[in-house]
Amino acid sequence: GGDTTDPDNPYRVTRIVALDCEMVGGGKDGSRDLLARVSVVNAHGQILLNCLVLPTEPVTDYRTRITGLRAHDFTRGIPFTEAQKRVSDLLTGRTIIGHDLKHDFKVLLLNFPRHLVRDTAKYRPLRQDPSKKPSLQQLAQRFLVREIQLDTHDSVEDARAALDVYKRVAQEWEQRIRRRR
């Protein structure tokens, strides 16, 4: 099935969780982001949520080259409101790791307190070029010596990669946050 949530997972809830979403396109030119898949992993990289989400409007671009998704994949998705609630339940009150999370939060129609968000695209010490946000692929290659997104994007793999990049610099990152408070 398209839903791999395991409520009996003994590692289910950790203080830290990582999120990644895949989007398809809506609107005339396919440029409006629509949630297609959402994945949340815990601090050990174990899947808490990984499901396809039924688009809330007609899809005009499946972005298959990036997402690997096609129309027939969505016969097994869950409704947007259910996905949104599950994500909210899993993330609320926890430290949220991810890459360029503003897009994920926007497509989920959810907001979280800034002090709980650790965005690997925004953390300046991870940047080689201070003026440019690094891609997750670049960060995974540089900090993890891991190849990701070789063909299509996998939201579980991407959530785990962001989590592992965070773990490499977590001590310093958290110290910086504590000093700012």
C-alpha cells in the first residue's frame, strides 16, 4: 500500500524528527506545488510516516523525472487533511529537521515555532558559498559521502539525509542556538 505508518514501532516518537515532502504541479503551467508524498522519520531514521497524498486539485505536471510519480500511483493515497493531521501530530512540540523546509510547511499548510526548526539549507556553517543555499545532494555528498537523488527523489531518503547532516553538526548548532537565547 501507499501508507507505511507503523503505530507499534517501539522507536516511534523521538524528540527529534525529520520531514520531507514531494510535490507535483497544479495550475495551468504546473507551477503550483501540491503535496504528493510526505515522509517523517525519527531520530534513528526509522519511518514514522510515509504516504502518498491525494492531490487537492487536478495535477497538470507529475514532475515524474524528479518525483518518480505517475497518475496511477495516486489510487492508493490518503486525503490531504488526514496527511496534514498526521504530520501535525508527529511534529508538534518536537525539533524538526529538514532541508529548505519552508516549501514543505507551505504545501502542508502548517507552521511550527522557529526555535524548533533546524533547516540544513539555512544553517550558514554548512555553506561553502555564503551567498548560496547548498542543495541537499551537495550536503549529503560533502558531509556524509553519500549519493542521493541519483534518479528520482525519495522523501524518506531525503529526510534521512537531512537528519544525518544535522547530526554531523548538531552539537555546534545547538550551542549556537543556546548562546542566542
